[in-house]
Amino acid sequence: MKRVYLDHNATTRPRPEVRAHLLQTMEELEGNPSSVHRAGRQARAVLDDARARTAAALGVGEDEVVFTSGGTESVHLALLGGSFVARAPAGLVTSAAEHSCVLGAAEAIAARGGPVHAVGVDPRCQVDPAEVLDAASRPGVGLVSIMAANNEVGALQPLASIAAGLRSQRREGTRLFHTDAVQALGRIPIRLAEWGVDLASFSAHKLGGPLGVGILYKRRGVQLAPQLHGGSQEAGLRAGSENVPAISAAALAVELAVREEPSLAVRTRELSSLLWHEIADTLPDVELLGPPLASCERLPNTLEILVGGIDGRMLVARLDLEGLEASAGSACASGSLEPSHVLLAMGHSAERARSGLRLSLGRETTREDVLAAVEILERAVSALR
Ligand code: PLP
């Protein structure tokens, strides 16, 4: 049985050229990039090159790239590191539909006395910039964190309007604007200057790179408090010996993802559209969530659907038996019995929020995969209904 993988928002298979590069770099390198001897200098050169290539792909300076262990750590360095630079923790404004790693960082800020406000989202899963700005104008707020693209529904957020509003608010003290762009890189153009952000988090495994490598864009001049202490790696922002082969492979994945993003977006948009129309024609009582399918306010590869009367986790288990890999909500929460916090934030009841199914397409997805997925879905739904 050929299996169909439609869970690219959870993770992507490492690209063959990235895997080959990773293995070759592991073969070649023996040193720690902080060592001064030849083996160390060789590793340092590969690390510097990876930083330069990542920076060029993102259109930023080399000194604006920090390597971490993943999206979660990048978010924590941005938010906890941004909040705890001064004596009193800076307060945070975020949204109720953020990834659990942002909500977790928000809880950590709140536990240490920083005020946290989570603004709501509309039924399409988008924030209202006016609400974000209103919350950001409250006393003590030093950080705003709004995701670029939602991992469950695929809705894009109005980052540029928020940034423009933040700039125009007359207010004492600095406020940093962070975006969790983990699902955006490789799927939509990354326009950090246009978005007006000071900090942006990325993760290599969402775009054909290895697991365990994150990138934090930190605008030059932004002050962050390190969250890992010890060595002076990553300009003193993140202690710990760098995983040079994985970082170098991640840099290659980022370069390829940025280069191929326009063509991948066209292909995945067409295939997602085919997938949704086939599902809507085949299954009764299904609803597509988020901004309209043809809208440019959604990720081209992501479909979140409600399948009436069916528990999403049961459906995912059944689909798995039948050969389709998908998820009910985010991968991190897929073992959870709780309904998706994102669908609840969009105004769905707990029962409806439990019937969500996320199908996310990627580089390897073909038309045949899409048609096979619809057949499997039809079989699984009729077995469960
Ligand atoms: N942010 C978003 C929007 C995500 O989808 C994910 C991963 O699912 C993360 C952050 C966390 O990234 P990582 O798995 O690299 O820690």
C-alpha cells in the first residue's frame, strides 16, 4: 500500500540533497567551532558559511542570524530574552491562536510577573490589528508576538499593519515586535523589512531541513537576555556547542526553500484546491476553515476542515490504518484530549473543535496523492459515521 503523507506542517522529510550534505559534513568535520586548532577552524568556517548563506536567503545581515535548536527555542529566546532584559519583566501582547510554544513562553513571562494579553481571532483565525495595538498601548508592554501563519488553519496575519501601528503609537520605552514565522518560510515570501518585525523565528524541519535546528532573526541593535548560559557561542546569546553539520544542512534547506517558494506555492495551491473540491464533492457535512481558498491571506499548502459528527483524533487513527498521514490540530497537541485551542479561539464549540482535520501538502505531494487521499478519507469517514 502506498502511503500518502499530508502532514507537512508537522514536519517534512529532509530533502535528498540536504541529507547528503548533512552526512558529508558529518564525515568531514571533527572539531568544535569554538576550538582554535585546525579542526576547530574548519568547523568554524562551515558554521560561518552557513550563517552567511542563511542571512543572504532571508535578506538580513550575518550578525542578525542566531542558530538555535528549533522553532520553540527561537521563540523562547525572542520572548523570554526580550522580556527579561530589564529588572521588571516586559509585558507581552500575543494572540489566542499562537502555537503552544508562544503560549508557553507567555505563561513563563506571566509567572515571573510580566503582564500578558492574548487578543482574540476572528472566525477566519485572523487578529484585528486595532485590537493588538490597543493591547500594546497598555502600560508595561514591551513585546508583541503575532505569528506570520497559523500552523493549524493556515491563516496569515496582518503583520505590516500591526508594525505600522506600533511605530505610530507615541509611547515611552522600546517595544519589540516578534513573529513566529515557522510555518511561513518556504511557503510564502519572507519579507522581514515589509513586515516590520524586530525578531522572527524559523525552524529547519518544516522546509526539508533536519530536525533540531532553529533560526532566530534578531534585528541589529535589539537587546536580548540569553536563556542558556555558559559559553559565548552565537554572540553570547546561546551557550552550547553548535551542531555544525545540521546547521550547515539547514542553511542549504533554507536557500532551496526560499528559491523554490514561488513555484512550490503555485503547485501546492492548485493541489490544495483540488483536494478541497474533491472532498467537498465526496463527503457530506464538511466545512473548510480559515480565509477563502483563493485568498492570498492563507498558506497555499494547508487545509483545516471540520468533518461533522466525527472526532478528529479517531479519524486520524483510522486514516493512518488506511494509509493517509494527517493530523487533528498541531502535531504537538495531537496526543491531547483537549479540543484545539485555535478552533476554540475562532469561536467553535468544543464539540466542533474536536472534529477538525488538518491536511498539509508539501514538495513531494502529487495529484495522485491528493486523489488517493480523498478515497482514503471517504472510506475512513464512512467506517466511522
Ligand atoms: N511555531 C509554529 C507555528 C509551529 O508550527 C511549530 C512546530 O510545529 C513551532 C513553532 C515549533 O517548532 P519546533 O518544532 O522546531 O520547535
